[in-house]
Amino acid sequence: MATIQPFRGVHYDPQRVALSEVISPPYDVLSAEEQENLYRKSPYNIVRLILNREEPGDNERANRYTRAAAFLQEALRAGVLVQDAQPSFYTYLQRFPHPLQPGQICERQTLFVALKLEPYENGVVLPHEETHTKAKEDRLRLMRATKANPEPIYGLYEDADGAISTLLKQALQPAYPLLTAALPSPVKPDVLEEHVVYAHNAPELLQSLQAQFSPKRIWIADGHHRYETALNYQREQGGPSTPPKPHDFILIGLTAFEDSGLVVLPTHRLVRNVASERLETLGLLLERHFHVFPMELAASRGWLHEGADTERKFVVVLPNKAYGLRPRMEVLPENILPETHSEAWRRLDVSLLQVLVLDRTLGISWQDLAHTEDIAYTRDEEEAVRLVQSGAFQLACLLRPPKVWEIRDVAAAGDKMPQKSTYFYPKLYSGLILRSFPLEEKE
């Protein structure tokens, strides 16, 4: 089902630049301040390609997209960026401190490949979240200008028998890294996060990996906008080509669902402008749907994370107290949540929270989420509590991390996860491996 292809990766020459100075988190997590910091870090930082800044006087002929294309061509001309001589797959290892488990160092293995584009309806590549038109227009303009995949999207696959994992472990044993970098961890700046890339071009290994992936499906974890942009670009080029051309594929990093370093963080909800009468009777209102456990604020986060992973529970935080919530057994998700969604969707903690707490208890409907300023989001529990105690928000809803199998099951059912419900950590860094369509066509 999934067609993967080796490619001649484009990457920085480590003899010309320090990799730690030129790589970057993906474009869609960068703030304006971070963008500026990366600009200052190095004249060759990849931010100039993935998120070139706007300048006074920009017009249709000279703008952030044309500057991104010029940066790519200049870096290639100067030999700062180089293309590998042989088509390869690339293993990307990230070693990082776990953001929720102090002292634990994780390693996540990702395989960079060129994945053949498939419309979602073919059931080969499965999305798990909704996309927005504005972001796709931005990425399409960049692809038109650069004729490249400037950064990878991120996908997941099933490897229950460990066949692919075994192949990659064997390939790594005698290998010497192609690229290495170390950067301070975003969650623990005193600990370095390691980025290591290996190239694989032995014909037998390439063929074995292609055969292993051929019956599999791919779940998009991050990069839905860029995947759909690649489909739109392919349509602009006249649709799928026979034989396939470079623009019929997309650069993707693939991690097994079973990988021990696969970390998904929850996104907590912050709420304001709730009517005072609702807040005064909040505990009683919640008892319609939940077993409610009043508790001290200091104890709430410990309660949230104790117990089995399969437990459904979350916490509502107020300035001076908290409520631990467990759905009542008699309140079955399939009877109370929208029938338009799959059973897998209706059993998610975040779905229960949205429908039973935000909508039916606080009066914030699903439709309101798209445009209300009364809901904000954070992945930091401490920040959520601090913002409530400061009075910036009236309450916070703290969630446990979603499980990777929940994401898999929702997408496999043809459904989408609720808005802002998954955050894969850490992100794949940009600037390690790129794909250029014109360079591949020259092979």
C-alpha cells in the first residue's frame, strides 16, 4: 500500500558550518522572536528557507518566498548545502529528556524516506486532524518558489513484529553518522538534546525496507498542511505522472507506533468569561456526568497522573481548589456524544472534556472553539495553574497524554482528533535532510 523510495538527500556540509547553528524546529512552532533569533544565529540558518521573514516593499515578484528560493540556490552554489551521490534512506535518532518524567532520557528513531503521494480516500495515508486553508496557501507558495520539500512531515506506521526495527538496528551497527548536532533541550536547557543522522544506501537494505513498507498504511502525525499542499502542487503539475516524478513524492520521517521514544503530550484548556453562577455551582453541575473528587490544588496533578493508562479522568483547576473527574459508568460515551463521530473518537478524554465540561456544563460549544478568545491552550501544567491563580483565566482543564493507539484508531475509523489534542515531542528538526525536485530530476 505505501510506496517509499530512496532519494539523494540535500543537507549541510558539516565541514562548512556547525550543524547546531543552522538547524531549526519546524516552521509552524516558531514564534516571531524565535524566527529573529535564528536569523541572528547564522546567515545560513534553515529558517531563511522554511520561514523567510517579510520585508518592507515586498511584492509579487520579490517576497519571502522568492528570497527562500534564492537562499536555497545560493547555499547549494556555495557548497554549504550538498546533495548525496547515492539515493538513500536516512535514520534520524533523537535523544532527549522526557518532558513529563524527570531524569528519563529517551531515544526516538525516525526513518526519512520519499513517500509516494496518495489521496486520503485511497486509505494508504491517513490524517488525524483538520487543516486550515491559510496555512496551505502559504506552504504552496513556498513549494512553487523552491520546487522542494524544505522540511519533512512526520508519520507513524505499525511494526508489531519488529521487522523494520530489526533491519534498522542491523544497519546502524557498523555505520558512521552522516550528521550530528547537540542543542539545549527546550524543556531542560541544562541538558543537551542530540540529533544524529545516518545514511543507508546498500541495495539489499533499501529493497528490504521497501518490501516491508509496501503492505502498510501511514498515519500523519505532524504536517497535514504540507501533505495536502504537496497533493495540490501535484495537481498543478498535471496530476500523478507515469513513471512517477520527484513531485509525486513527499519527504517524510516515519516512526513506529511501538517505538519506546514516541512521546505525545496533552494540550490543556484555559477558560475565561464563564458566568459566575455556573462557577458557583460547578461541582454540582459536573456531578451529572462525573464522579467528582474535590481536592487541594497541590494534590490535583499527582491524582491526574496516578493509576492505569486506560483510566479516563481529568482535572478542573480553580484558583484555590480543584476537581478530579471520572466519567460515571452509567454515562456511556456512545449514548451522549455526537453520533457523527466514531466510537474511537467518542471515547477520547478530550472529547469527553469538550462535550460534557466545556459544552454542556460551561456553555462553550464545539463551533465556538474556532473563533472564541475565551479558550486558550498550553502544554505546560504549571503554566495552566499559574494563569488561573493569577486571574488571567477562571479555570483550567488538565488532561493526561493521549495514547498513540487512540490516534491510530481514530484515524483508521476515518475520523479526526479534536482540535489541539495531540503534540508529538520532540519535533523533527528542519535543516537535517531536504529534497530538491530539480536536483533529483538530474539523476
